[in-house]
Amino acid sequence: MNSSVTEFILLGLTQDPVKQRAVFGVFLIFYLATLLGNFLIVVTIKTSRTLGSPMYFFLFYLSFADTCFSTTTAPRLIVDALAQKKTISYNECMTQVFTLHFFGCMEILVLILMALDRYVAICKPLRYTTIMNRHVCSILVILAWVGSCIHSSAQIFLALRLPFCGPNVIDHYFCDLQPLLKLACMDTYVTNLLVVSNSGAICTVSFIILLTSYVVILYSLRNHSAEGRRKALSTCTSHFIVVVLFFGPCIFIYTRPPTTFPIDKTVAVFYTIGTPLLNPLIYTLRNMEVKKAMKKLWCSKV
């Protein structure tokens, strides 16, 4: 550990006592709703015989990644909203950096796999079951896990190299490289370039890949029937909403010079708490198969 600082102080979303109580109540509800929604999707897909297609196989891992991703930031935000001493140890801070980027990258890669699945299903329907068989899907998910581990390892390597010898107040509600760079006792220009070339590049390139895949899918829909176009558009619209909500804030945060703005914390809420909360709603309310399977499963349990 190249640091004389043993703990950091997180300022959270606000310093106003009244607003802090509001933050506690609102984000506690958001977090519990996130856990409940993603838990229902995970259990439904795992136990339902009708949701065995690759799309739901990937949705299972998206919900799992959402749950873990939200858990890396939301509980501390909720607890710190009422805590008198809002501190986080150096080791806990580094662990949060690793898990945040691991599950964030996992979510990005799973979204790409879901877009790939829709591309094959719509553009190559006759070969869909051959191309996207369970063995291939399992390998793709394993590669997503490996890719996430490589990305988060690179991030934590950069974080561990930062020396902290004085200020330890982080104007944020979680530990990340951008606010940590501001506290480091060194020239962080090169480190920030590495962050942009890592996190920034992943967000931007993934966003371009996803947008390109949707353009190709929409172009290919011209040859489908009206019913086929409607179903494909419904599925792709759900995916597109998730992509915009997640990648817009990520690109804003990770593809710029080493500066911080007051709005950063609000923007971060969208992709750390908002997206994991909205994903279950988007994928269940806009998907009849999931709703039918969920109703059948939980009605039988009751």
C-alpha cells in the first residue's frame, strides 16, 4: 500500500440533514425494489421451462450482475445517509473500486451478448438454434466473466499505485478512480489517460457496437411480417432503453479529462442505482413470456 492514508471520508449525495433523511428513505426503497425485481427474474428464469431460450439465459446473468452492481454502492449510500461518521477504510475503498468495475463491465458485456442474440434471432432465424446453442452461450458468458476480471484488475492496479498523503475527503458516495485521482499526491495525467483508454474506451466502443447492431437489426426487419416486426421492435426497444440509460452516464464520467463536477454524483446515480432498478421493470413489463412465466410460477407457489 503506497499511502499514509488509512481511511477516506465520503461526503455522500448531500450534506443537508433533511435531504439526508430523504436520501435514506428514497434509496432504501429503490434498493429493496432492485433486489426484489432482479430476484424474481432470476428465480423465474431458473425454474421456468418456457424461458429456456438464449435471450433469457443472458437475462439471468444481467439480473445477477445488476443485483451485485447495485449492492456495491447502494447499501453504503443508505447507511451513510444517517451515519455521523461517514468513513470507509482504504482496503474497503479498493475493494469497492474492484467490485464496481467488475460487475459494471459484466453488465456491459452481457448487454452486448443480448444484442448478439437478437441479431442472430432476427437476421439468421433458420440458423439461430445452431449458432446460439447452450454450449456457445455458456462459453460467451465465461468470456464475459474473464473480460470483467481483466478490466477490474487493471482498474484496481491503477488505484493501488496512487499515493495518498494528505486530503482524504471524497466528494462522492462511493470510491472510484476519478475522485481518488483528485486526492492523489502525484501527477495523475498518465493515470487518467489509462483510465480513459480502459473504462472510457470500453463504454464508448460497447455503445457503438450496440447501436450498430440495432441499426442492422432494424434494417433487416423490412423483410419481416408485420407481427414479426412488432415483436422484434418491442424486444429491441427494451434493450435500447437500457443501453441509453446505462451508457450515457458512463461515457460522460469516464471519457473526459481528470476533472470532477458537482453533477457527477447525480449522473452516477443513473448507472449505479437507476439502471439496476429499471432493468427488471423494462424486461418484465415489456415481455409477455416473462410475465406469463412469473405469474404461473408465483401463483403456483401461493
